[in-house]
Amino acid sequence: MKHRILFLSGMVILGSFLFLISGCKSKTKELMKPPELKVMKITGTRVPLSINMVGQAEGIPTVEIRARVEGYLENWSFKEGSIIQKGQVLFTIEKAEYVNNVDYAVADLANKEATWEYAKLNVSRLRPLVNTNAISQNDFDIASTEEKQAKAAVASAKASLQQAKLNLSYTTLTSPITGYIGAVEVRPGNLVGRGESTLLATVSAVNPIYVNFQMNETSYLSIMRWAMEHKDKMKNRMPLKDNNTLPVYMTLSDKKTYPYSGTIDFIGREIDPGTGTIALRAEFPNEDGLIKPGTFSEVTLILGETDDGIVIPQSSLQPIQNKDFVFILDSADKVARLPVIAGQHIGNMIVILNGLEIGDRILLEGYQKIQDGMKVTPIMVKDTLSVPQVSEVSD
């Protein structure tokens, strides 16, 4: 009986040992199995060739309204921060002194004209007498000189009258342009224009509105190289406007596209060596005054489009030491790290300008636990990424 019990115990121990060995082998096989990761095969989609930049609106021209004559500011006749019209009265300066100056200049001119008329009559009266030697030539010369002096005095008086009228006109300040006016810098009752042209307010034109932005040299070169590689497919799809300039679109801070397209009206002559950028400026219609000077926006310059553009999830782009990479699978399902040149960000997607090709398979996850040469088991995810076209805008 004792031997039987020992035999049964040995069998149990042996069975447990065999079970443990089987479990270890199963775990080893499980550990050796390539990890299952989501993979997407790139099929290509319609992509606009574009570049996004940060822009800031500028009112051109911007005019400072200044007091050009000395006097006490009486009032202003506009709402601060509103749109004003060209020729609209903005400020008035106490004008009594300038009205008096005009009246004095008018009277002085009349006096000078009377003196001139008398001098002309005197010359006319003496001319026959000098011809008969009834008076000396010297007396006639004196009369002629006095007539010329009187004529010059009239011209001087006319100039003084014009200046007096001009100074009087400066007491009523109007806007030279249509645009937004800022806050009033000086309140009524204050003396302005003494020794300087006192700033009263500033007006900025808003229609059209201009947007300044900088294009990064690297982005510029990448896009131009991409355009050269795809020129055959793009040559019939360049969205030129009537004046043969490329359209520019603007996305405001509320993430909505501005409803009108603009055009480039200025390109800098050189790359700034300090910043590595080139300056550009776009002109946009702004009839309703929605865009104010100083407004920041995202400017999109559309150069063209292609039907086989490559778009990937932004999370698939892995920045390493200031360079961008994606992880792809080769024909043997092994991982390879591939450098790429990234372009426009569109939502949670990003356009790849160079590096990837249609048909490449990219990893969508597991970036922290993979390395070059590692084999994986792909779980294929269909490429459904598409780029929304620029919102309908007016030309």
C-alpha cells in the first residue's frame, strides 16, 4: 500500500512538471510571436499644394489726424472705433481768431489794391509829360517804381489772404480716407497745435485690407521642389485669378475660412539672412470691415493640386532630432524608419511632400516598442484619409 501511494505521488509530480514545461513553451512561443500592430497602406488622395503661414492685417494707408494750427479743441463728431468716411468732419478747433485773420487779410488786400490802382493812374498821367519834357525822367522812374511796389504788395496781400483762409480751414479736420478710426487722443477744451502738430486720432483704411506674412525658406524650397516633380500633373490645374496671380486664403482665429480670396501684391526681393524668411503681402477685400488692422490669421497660399498626394495621420509622424520620420513595413513585414519632408497640417492629418510613395505601408501605433528591423504582424487599416478642399470663397 505504501509503495502504491508513493507511485501515485510520483505520477502527480511528473504530470505537474510536464504541465509547467508545456506552459513555458507556450509562453515562449507567445513571446516570440511578432506584435500585432495597425498598419495602413497608402492609396493617395487629392491634395492641394499649399503652405500655411501666420499673417497679420495692416491698414494701408494709416493716417494720423493732427492739429495743424494752434487753438482750443472744441469737439469731435464721430464714434471712437467706428468706420468713418472720406471727407467726414472729425474735429473742430476754436476758429474766431482765424476768422478775424481772414477779415484782416481781406481788408489789407483791398487797401493794397487801391494803392496799386492809384500808382497805375499816376504812371499813366506822367507818361505824356515825360515825353514832352514837362517832368524829369527821374520823377517818372520814381512813379513807375512805386507802381511796381504797389503791385508786389497786392500779390503779397493775396498770399496772406490765402494763408489766412488755409489756416481757417485747418480748424475743421476731416478724414482723408475711409476706414476705422481709433480712440481720441486729446479731449475738448485742451490747447492743441502749440509748437507741434498735436496727434488727435489715427485712421486706418480697411478696404482693401492687407495681410503681411513670412514664408520660411525651407518650406518654400520644399514646395517648389515638389511642384517641379509634379509639374506635368499640375500644369493644367494652377488656380490662377484674372490677373495671373495665385489665390490666397485666410483662416481666422475662430477656425473659419474668410469668405473672400486675396492676391499676392508684394514679394520681398531677398531671403532675410537673419530669419531665413521672405516677406510677402496679400490684399483682401474687406467691405464689411470684419478684418481690423492687427488681426492675426493663418494664411494659405494654394499653388496647385495633385490627385495622388500623400496624407497620413499626424500621429504617425515621428520627429527625431529636428527631422521627421515615419515607420514603414517592407515586403517581409519588417520595420524600417524612413525620413520624410512634411508639408501642410490639415486637422489631425499632415501632407507628406517627399519620402513616401503610394503603396507604402506605414505603422499607425506602437512607436515606443518598435525598432528598425523588427518583424511585426500587420493589422491592415483602410486608407480613408481625404483632404477637405478650400471652402467656397468669392473672388
